[in-house]
Amino acid sequence: MSKARKKKICVKVFTAPQDEWGPQEYGFLFARIDRFFSDSDKFRTAIESLDPSKMTEVTKLIIKTTLIHYGSLDKTIAAFPNLQGIEDAKPLTSPLQISSNPYGKFKEFEDAGLIL
């Protein structure tokens, strides 16, 4: 599989419909988000291709919360202007489990209504 095809598949999960998703699918999305934003230089092209207007509110919230967890929300939005609007994602009203393998408790994720 070509690198371009792999990138397209990895990025596609950011805009996928989530109607029937469970912890395993959200866990895959969270793993992609964590990987992309923990090494944003390596994934620059992929991050630049993200379009928040095509994402669900949950996806935007997971990205925002991950960036808050890393302490890099403002820096990342400044480096990737295409992510404008991510910072407007609101906490969930009902908790959502986003991992089938519990990671532990992190205040940022709990405050957002996301259970790792």
C-alpha cells in the first residue's frame, strides 16, 4: 500500500460517521489523534489536510481534549490554522467511553465527559 493511500485511510477516520461506534472504534480514533498530535512534525501534511467542518462534535472534542492534555492547544491551533474551531468543542452531557482498554483517569478527559 502506498504512503498516500495509508495517509488517506488514517485521516478518513477523523470524518467517519460514528452512529454505531463503540469503545473499540473510538479507541482507534483516539490512538490516531494521540499519534498525530504527539508528533505533529512527522504528521504535518496529514494534520494540514484535516477539516473540522467535516468532523463530528465528538471527534473535535477528543482532539481538543488531547491537545489540552499535552498543554499545546493554542500552539497547535496557531501552527495549523485549518484546525480553527476545534477549541469551540463543548463537553459531552453524558459520559462516552473512548477506549476498550482503560488507560486511567485524566482530569481533562473527565471534564470533557470522555472516559479513557
